[in-house]
Amino acid sequence: FSKEELQQILQERNELKTSLFLVQEELAYYQRELLNEERIPGLLLDAMKSTIKKQRKKIRAKMLGTVEE
């Protein structure tokens, strides 16, 4: 492999690891919510989803060393 190919492979690996981490965190969050067995109003659920999406962007940027979109 050339140096550029290895860098690309490492970048792809880091992106996949970041995505996996984010999905695992989101899954853990929803599992905790299900264990609480509380009904969440739609408006609150939408707000939580929006917050999760923003946090995912921040975490992704931090883990990949890129500028947050």
C-alpha cells in the first residue's frame, strides 16, 4: 500500500469507529428510556432527537478532528 492509501484506510476506519460509537451511545440512551417505561410526549421526544443529532455532530467532529458542520 502507498502512504496515501494507508491514510485513506485509516481515515475510513476512524469514521466507521466514530459511527459505531455514536450508534452504541444512542442505543444505550434508548435502552435506558425503555427501561424507565415512561411515555414521552411527542414534542419532548422531537426535542430529544434534535439534541441527540447535534451531539452526534459535535462528537463526530471531535473524534475525527474536523470542523463541526
